[in-house]
Amino acid sequence: MASRTPSAAPKSEEQRSGAERAPRRRLSVDERREQLIAVALELFSAHPPDEVSIDDIAAAAGASRPLVYHYFPGKQALYEESLRRAGKELAGRFEEPADGPLSERLYRVMGRYLEYVESHAAGFTALLRGGSVVSSPGADAVIDQVRRAAGEQILLHLAVPDPSPALRRTVRAWIANAEISSLDWLGERAVPREELQLQLVQELVVSLAVTAAREPALAAHLAEYWATETPEGPTGRLLHDFTALLATPGLGDTLLRLATG
């Protein structure tokens, strides 16, 4: 008869207490700093920055208040560092391989952008609406850096060798529009996220067309991109909607009169 392997003897109360008292691995300086930034970013994303205190951050990190101050001189410094991390992540969402139709690429970009906005709603709203007691030149500089990085990514998608001042203004204005539209959407949620995602891309297409009407070189460049568009993509759907709009009684004739008058 096969012998049974004896089961391990139950731990004594002393052994259990010793296991419970086993020290956790001490975080290195870099690891602790990264942990504090990550915790702060999560709190600032979920709540308006004014409502987050050093004590809140310390409690969420399982650290003491003096330890937080050991790594950061105050809430402002931690807030700005959190913004830099958030800004880097947000700007990274504009990166997209240069494959496929332009508007479909931008549609994916805006999907990631709005996903981030939605998951960081409180922090995003407080950040862009301003008025926070933690607002500072440093924080404003981080926001401007994110906007510039996003603008450069859009220009990379357009692949215009030497973007004109007008094109740069168009892209900056569209980024500002995307921010305002996102804030309104967060407050109202009147339309599904995918609908706003499509609208923002189509608004950029229209803005580029308006700019190209004054810049023949840009028009020729965009023609190369739009030649690859599909009827199912944002640009194709936009033109389909325009065609349907022109069928509105009286509207087509009015536009034709304006165009040829």
C-alpha cells in the first residue's frame, strides 16, 4: 500500500505572526518617486486638483506625509510632474503609423485621444478650464508643450515638407476646437463618443480644404492623400453627407448662385 505523503504541519501562532510581520521590499529612490507620481496622477485624474492634498497622496501610496515631502517640495511640484507624465501619454496618442487613408488614421488617433479624456475626466476638465489654485506658469508650460506635440504629430500625418504659417494656424485652431468639444462632451455626454470622434476628424478635413483653397501647393498635396480615401472612411462619409445636404430643396440652387455669381 502506497504511503501517503504527510501534510505540512499547521503553522504555529508565532510562525504566522512572523510571516505577517515580514518586511515588504524597500523601494529604491527611483521606484518610490515613480510610485508617488503614478498615485498622484491617478488622484489628479479622478478629482479636481484643488481637492487633492499631500495627505491624500501619501495615504494612497501607503507612505507618510514627510516621505512625500522628501521627494517633492510640495503639492505644486508633484502636480506639475504628474502633468508632464500625463502630457507625454496624451501626446503619444497622436502617434500613428503612416499607413492607409489619412482620415482613417486620424479617426484612430482621435479615438485614443477621447478614450484618454474620458478616463481622466475630472483632471482633464480642471486642467483645461483653469482657475485651479495649483495653476502656475510651470503647469501652463506643460499644457502648451502637449498642444505643440499634438500639432507636430498632425503635421507629420499630413507630411507637408514645409508647412505654411496658415497650415500651422489651421492645425492649432483645430486642436483648440478638439479641447473645447471634449470639455462640452464631458459635461453633457449628448452624443456617443464615436460620433464626436468622427465629427472632429471631419472638421479637420473641412479646415484643411478651406486652407488648401488659398494654397495651391497644399491642395495638390492633399489631393494625393484624398485619392486613397474610401467611401466608408470619414472623408467619404463627409462627402456623402454634403451630397445629401445639397439635395435639400432650394439649397443646391442657392449655393450654385453664390459660387457662380
